[in-house]
Amino acid sequence: MDHMLAKIDEAASYIRSQLGHDGAAPQIGMILGSGLGVMADEVEEAVVIPYERIPHFPVSTVEGHSGELVVGKLEGKIVLVMKGRFHYYEGYTMKEVVFPVYVMKRLGIERIIVTNAAGGMNRAFAAGDLMLIVDHINHTGSNPLIGENIPELGPRFPDMSQAYNRELRTLAAGKAQELGVPLQQGVYVHITGPTYCTGAELKMLAAWGADAVGMSTVPEVTAANYCGMQAVGITCITDMALGDELEPLTHEQVVRVAAQARPKFIALVRGIVADMAV
């Protein structure tokens, strides 16, 4: 897999070249989900790099995912923000979906904040809520680590007992309380999409213990743990996906509700970044 490592290093080298000789190395990585890319606009002294210019990077094809890498200052930290992510349902392989995580690792990033928009299955939730991800279920039938292992990145059998780092979850929950931002907590389940679930599927996933359902995040968090990175995940609940009360849903609705939750989402993420050790 030397060619894979070479591609990762080539992408990382290009990003470094765009930051200039005096550019500080990114300290925190962020992956922004549907309708949440506005967080990148909060970054100061930003260097914006379109995905298509980065060697071997995939390109976002989904509305609400701009397809830009933004590097700059946020709350006194140097952040690298993915304004838009890649999804398995777009036709990318799982390895392509997580390629940017490996690039972040090679750039020296050790902690990432991963966000998404998802349907809520916990009846205590409501559209517009934010949920701290405490664990996840991979219901895609695939895994980004299938295939030959790359020892330079991580072990053949990585531990996932703290897929979402306990220390970072405590930090996020405490910051939400301090800011007065209501924050649910729950388990996120990853489906392939691009179809939304049927009522019967949602009943099954809820019975498994899932509180929210979406089409992203799990591959990136899996890759992050593989690389020894610490991850914290935040979901924006954009609709209620209740199996016996299912109503028609469009991506436009998802993006619209995510936009309505932006003020509290931005406040929470800024607070987490401010207090996160680097």
C-alpha cells in the first residue's frame, strides 16, 4: 500500500505549500455536514483551498457541501475545516471517503470535530436539536479499513471502545451547559443512503438502540481511531425519523432545518475549540 501512503503525503504536501513557509501547522480538524458549512466562515485569516486542486482528493457532489478546505484561526487555534465531506452513496469507496482524515493525520492533527445532519429516532428529541454522539452503529456492510493494512497509519485491528473520546465528550457537554445550549446525547447509526429509511427500517434501527440515523461520520471516525486521533461528534437533528409516524422528507428540508440551528451550533463548536487542548 505504499502508493496509498504516497498519495496521502502528496496531498498533505500540497496543503502545506498553500499555507506558506510561515503558516502554522493545523492543530484541530473539522468535518462539516449538510447545511453546517457556514462554520467555516467563522475562521479568521483563512486560506481557502478547493478540493479539486488537492492531489487525489475526491470532490463533493451534494447540495450543502461546498467542497473547500479552509485553514485559519478559530478561538486562538489553527483549524483545518472541511467545508463539505464525501459519502459512500456518491460512489466513492470507503477508502476515498476517509482519505482526508489520513491527510489530516499526516499534517499533525490529533483531534477532530465531526458534524452531521441526521434524522432523530429518540422520541425525546425534536427537529433542530443538537446531539452529542456517544457511540455509533455501522449499518453499511462495509468498513474503510477493509483490505491491506498500512502500518504507518495504524494497526490491523484498531480499538473502538472510545470511538468518541470520553474526555472530549465531557468537554463538549460541559461547554454546552456553560453556554446554555441544549444538548441531547445518543447513538448514531450510519446507513449507506441515498434513500431515506422506510418505516420498518427505522423501527429496526430504533430497536437496536440508535437515537439518530444518517449517511456519514462513521467512516471518518473509524479512520480517525485507526490513526490514533481523538474524535468528538455533533449531530444536528433535522427531522424526526419515527417508523410509525413517517412523513415524506427532502434534502432541502434537511439543509433548511440545519441552517436554523446554526447559531447554537456555531456557539457550541467555537466553545469546544476554545477549550480543546492541542
